[in-house]
Amino acid sequence: MGHDSDQHVEPSTEEVVRRHERNSRKRAIENRPRYYGLGVEPENPYDEPVPNRTPGDTNIVKYGFDLHPQVTFWAAGFLLLFIGLTLAFSEAANDFFGDMLAFIGEYFGWFYILVANIFVVAVLVFAFSKYGRIRLGGQYAKPDFSNFAWYAMLISAGMGIGIMFWSVAEPINHYETPSPYFDVAGSTPQSEQAAMITTFFHWGIHPWAIYALVSLALAFFTFNRGLPLTMRSVFYPILKERIYGFWGNAIDTIAVIATLFGLATSLGFGVQQVSAGSNFLFGSPDTTWFQVCLIAAITGLATISVVAGLDGGVKRVSQLNLYLAVLFLGFVLVVGPTLFILGFFLDSTGAYFRELPGLAFYTESISGGEWQSGWTIFYWGWWISWAPFVGMFIARVSKGRTVREFVVGVVLVPSLLTFFWMATFGGSALHTQSEGIRDVAAAVNENTATALFDLLEAFPWTFVTSLVGIILVVSFFVTSSDSGSLVVDHLTSGGKLESPVPQRVFWATMEGAVAAALLIGGGLQALQSASVATGLVFSCVLLVSIYSLKRAFDNELLFIEARMPAPPTAHLAAREGARMRAEAEAEELAELEELEAVAQAQAEYHEQLVAEEEQ
């Protein structure tokens, strides 16, 4: 009994109180009423806020606007100047955009290839290392949306218009003119597989990893540290309170411009496809000015959804998109070459992962040519310029997910779904072309935007399916526009989640105006050039954000390993983390000194024994 009593040590009163407090806090958080919506306040509200700062505390509130002056005026001024110059010198703009695309491809193509791979590696390391257990919103946070609603918004925001525009056109293009990486002749069985591998490469892990990196950083600093939902917040570990000064304003301004050009690229593609479909079905003119009119009309629809907000508008339209897309996909899968599509999907997916290491680092430096600048470099620029928009949107709907769950959900699941979509539509087009059923390639060469509608001619109910295709493109257009308007609104209002309706309408209109200017100033080539140029600048911002996020994650792990909730603000978390690190280093130093003392004593004792033996 005496031995047992020696082993059993009663906890001190202080330890009992601390344990009771910790358990009570945990139960209170776990049993709190479920929250439906988009609150971004940290769940540990018992600490002081970021010292003397709140989102939008320096805003100008007048005439129905609530805007951050430095970010708004610089971004809007640049965009208005761009629109004015493009419209005034449309012919010169066409040449300028072509020269710019060629210049960036020739001199910075290698940089795009490198940074895209760095982003993929960074995201995978965050997910499948010790950082994977970190939870967005705190250790006991719960998701605000179901998995179905979450995936619906991810897919609609991330790829919507693009997969409608390129799912037929891109595989057919690569079938006729394969990437030099594969070294195969065009319009052959070998180029058929090469075409789908290349398409998967452009729409798979790399773009979704870029989105995941931005959204992961934004979600962490917003939900875990209580900072505004803006790009400047990601750099708090490096800049500290200076994020509210010049550097923070510069980062958000770059993010606004990149977002607007990335969105304009997608909206430009979408309106070209709507115009082509309307011409195909109703004989309406397929001209640039008709496309500009369509932009105005669809932007008007988007503003209605913008006014309704995220829960009322964007969520419902996203889910409608998903239902329509599934029906559209199922129809083509059933009436098309079903067995070929299923086999082609599996074969191409395996081939994609087999060829991914080589494709990921291919730079066309040996073969030469301009193929890569028009495809891979354009895509990487497009995805990077879209990253602030998609990243911020994903961040807003991802509270409660662990880093590992988040990365798998944002990277792997949408990639596989995109692969299946591309294999269904692109595979059907390739099968139709190679079997001589229909010359889809001729339609693609004549007008890329008509590719989808020409393929549907090979299937029954062409008019109905083409109409559904147009509706899908319009709904994706609306989703992208209203989501983008909300995101830009956050950036230009200092991180406020709710801002006046006129301000949202202004940014929705600005998106349409930029898209219209690009179409007038050079069409498809102008859209590509705008994305590549803005993506180049923003990629440098993202490189720095990786280091910043790692520092923040290291700090968060200190609290998780200590089994205590992290302070909900960046200021307190940084200060408390520094204290804990200092204590850990002091303990480690004390242990080392103790071990050194023991080793020294043993050495002295050994020397004494040797001396006694010699005597």
C-alpha cells in the first residue's frame, strides 16, 4: 500500500482549477449553437483585439460608398486609365498585347514554370506534414457549410466558365498540334492521348494548388488571428502592424488589379461562347459589339445576385450551376461514346500522373518555339491572377476544416471532377474527330468559341442541349461576376464583410468594363496577355506568402502542442508564441547545461580513478 501511495500524487488546487477551466471552455465551444453564415470573428473572444485597429477604420464613408481610399483610388484609377487607353487606341492595343504575351513567354516562361511547381510543393507539405492537423478557425471550430455546398461553390468559382469554353476546344487543339514535349505527329492516336494529358495538366493539380495556397493563408489569418479578410493580412508575420501602411496598401492594390484582369479573362471567354451559341441557335450576330452588349446584360444579372449576398445569391446560383452541370455531363456521357469515355478517363488520368514530373518542369528551351507561351504560360498566369478572387472566396466558406482536409478538398477532389468533365467532353470530341463522325477541328479552327456547340451537333436534341449549354455559361458568368465583386469589395473596403450596395454594383460594372475593353482591344490574345502580365507580378507576392504562412503555422503548433487555445489575434498570438518559444529554448538550454554538467562530473570522476590507479 505504501508503494502505491507513493506513486499516486494528488494534483494541486491550481492544477485542478486550470484543468476545470480548460475543460469548461472546450465544452462551451463544442456545445455552442451551430452558426449558419460567414462570421469571421475568432472563437476565443476573451482577449484584446488587434491594438487600435479594426477592418475599415480609415475608410471614407460617403455617397453610398464605404471604401479604403488608398487601395480603391489607386486600383480604380489604374483600371480606368487602362480602359480609356485601350478603347482610344484599340488597333495599337492589339499589337501591344501580342508583343507583351510573346515577351513574357520568352523571358519569364521559366519563372512561371518554377513558381507553379513551388506552389504545388508548398501546399502538399502544409497538408501532409505536422501542419496538417491545424484547424481553420481554432482547434474546436466547425464547418459552416455542408460538404456538398462547399464543393459546389469551389467548382463554380474556380473553373466554371473555363471548363465550358475549353473542354472541347483545348483537346482538339492539342490533338492537331501536340505539345513539343511529347514529340508526336498531330492528328494521330498518339496525339490523342497527348492532347488529354496536356489538358489535364493545365486544369489539374497546379491551378488548384495555387488556389489552395492563397485561400489557406487568407482563412488562417482571418479565422485564427482575427485579421481583415484581405491579402495584406497574410504578411502579418513579416510586416506586423505595417500591414496597415504603405506595403499593405500596395499588396491589396496588386491583388485587386490581378483579380479584375483574371475575372475579365474568364468573362471574356464566357461571353464569346454565349455569342457563338446564340449565333448557332438563333442566328444573332457574332461580333465584338454584340459581345459587349451581352457583357452589359449579363453583368446586370450578376448585380442582382451581388445585392442578394453570399448566402442569398452566390450559394444558390452555385448549387444551380452544379445541378445543371451534372445533368449536362450525364447526358453527354450517356448519348456519347460511353465506354470510350470511361476507359479514356482512367487511361488519361494514369498517364497524367505518370508524365506529371516531366511536364511540370518542361520549358521548351531545347525545342524552341512559342507553343508554351500560348498555352502553359498563359494558364499559369491566368490561375495566379485569379488566385486572390478564388482564394478569398474559398477562404470565406472553409472555416472549420483542418489544413489536411482543406487541401485534399480544394486540390484533389476538384481536380478529379475536372478530369472527368474534360474526359467526357474532350474525349467525345476526340472520338468524334478521329472516327470521322464530325469534323470538330474545322469548327475549332474557324471559331474556338463554337467548339462545344459543334460537338453537340453529333448528339440528339441539339437545340435543347445547346440552350442548356448557353444557360450554364451565363450562370457561371453570373457566379464568377458576383463572387468576384464581393471579393474585390472586401479588398477595397479594408476587409469589411458587409459594404453598401452601390459599391458592389460599381465593382461588378468595372469587371464587365475591363472584359469589354479587352475584347475590343484584341479579343482572345488580349485576354491572355492581361492574365499573364498581372499573374507575373502577383506570383512574387505569393512566393513571399509561403514563408509568412509557415511562420504563422509554426506559432500555431506551439499552442496545439501545449494543449491551449491560441489567442484570437495576430498581435497576441505572435507575442505569446514568442514567449513560449523563449521558454522552450530556455528549458532546452537548461537541459543541455545539466547534461554538460553531468558529463563534466563523470569525466572528472574518471580522471580521478585513473590518477588513483596510477598511484
